[in-house]
Amino acid sequence: MKLLVVEDEALLRHHLFTRLGEQGHIADAVANAEEALYRIEEFNHDLAIIDLGLPGMGGLELIKQLREAGKTFPILILTARGNWQDKVEGLAAGADDYVVKPFQFEELEARLNALLRRSSGFTQANIEAGPLTLDLNRKQALLEGEPLGLTAYEYRILEYLMRHHQQVVAKERLMEQLYSDEADRDPNVIEVLVGRLRRKIEGKQDFKPIETVRGQGYIFTQVCH
């Protein structure tokens, strides 16, 4: 998933950027609300992590502006403030959950995963479509209970398509799930990865859930639950 981190503390920002990358996410990490607004206009994000105590425009105002602009992705707030009023204000502004500093990354990760599941319409840690199961915790795909042996990039593509099942997903959106640097993005790589993914899924039985929509991208045609 592509995430936006808005945190002015450099060490924590770098730590979040690194740990999220290790968990298979692509993160944009910025230090203030102005940079965040620019990134959000230029790129697509699946979730934002926003510190309330930002310099200049604060986190609450940033959240309000995002919601007023029609941005619907989940928002998790970070706050060093302990009183309940600040948490309530953050949620009232449009945030979906919060973590109080200092925190364990495992707690943050669990909350992120829960928000991402709910935003995609899923409540469980597994996504199922016919004989195909995606284990979101283990980052593993299984066909009739047998591991498919996907590479990290193949898994990311499959997870994104299944989270957005029955929706056309553009190649650009898939490239954003793989590369943080725009200069590294190549639509030909997506074609190769999708081709490999199809062969692994279709090689065991007549199950062909990924279709190409010419000139637009790809669609996972099966209903996921």
C-alpha cells in the first residue's frame, strides 16, 4: 500500500519510513502540512499518518482540509498529547484512529492494517476469492491451500488488485505500489509481473481472475470477501 507520513520529527519520520518499507509499503514521508498537500495532489495514497503537532499548519487543520477536499482514505493521527480532548478533536476533524507517542511500531502496524482492511471492505486478515486466499498478516497467497511462491512485487500487485476487486486499476496505480521514486517506474515491468502472476495462478486450474482492460489497466474480476 502507498502511505503518506506527515511528521516533523526527523528521526521518527525516518524510522517510520524505514519500518513501513520493511513491511512492504511504499511511503511518502514529509515534514509539514504544505508538503503533504502537494504530495496528495500529485500522487494517490491509500492511508495517511499525520502528527497533530506539526509546525505552521497543524495536523488538525490539515485533516480538515483533506476531508473538505473530498479525500476519503483512512487517517491515523500521532499525538504526544495525553488528554482526551485532543484525541476527540482529531477524530471529529475526520481522522479514523490515533496512536499516542511514544508507541510500539507493532501497535501502529496493527492499527494500520485494520484501517486498510476496513477501507477495502474487509474485516478479516484473509481475503478469499474462489480457490485463492490472501493472508494479509503473512503476506502470502495460497491456491487451494498451497503457497503460490510469489515474489514481493507479485504479492503487492495481487493484494492491490484483490483489495480493489471488480475495479479497473491503472498501471500507474500499480507502479506506485512498487516504486517510491517516479523515475524507477516502468509500465513494461508491470506487464511482466502481471504475466508471471497470471501463470502462477492459472497454472494449477482453470481460474483466471485477472483480466486486462485495454488502454486502462487490469481488473480482478472475482468477488473477494
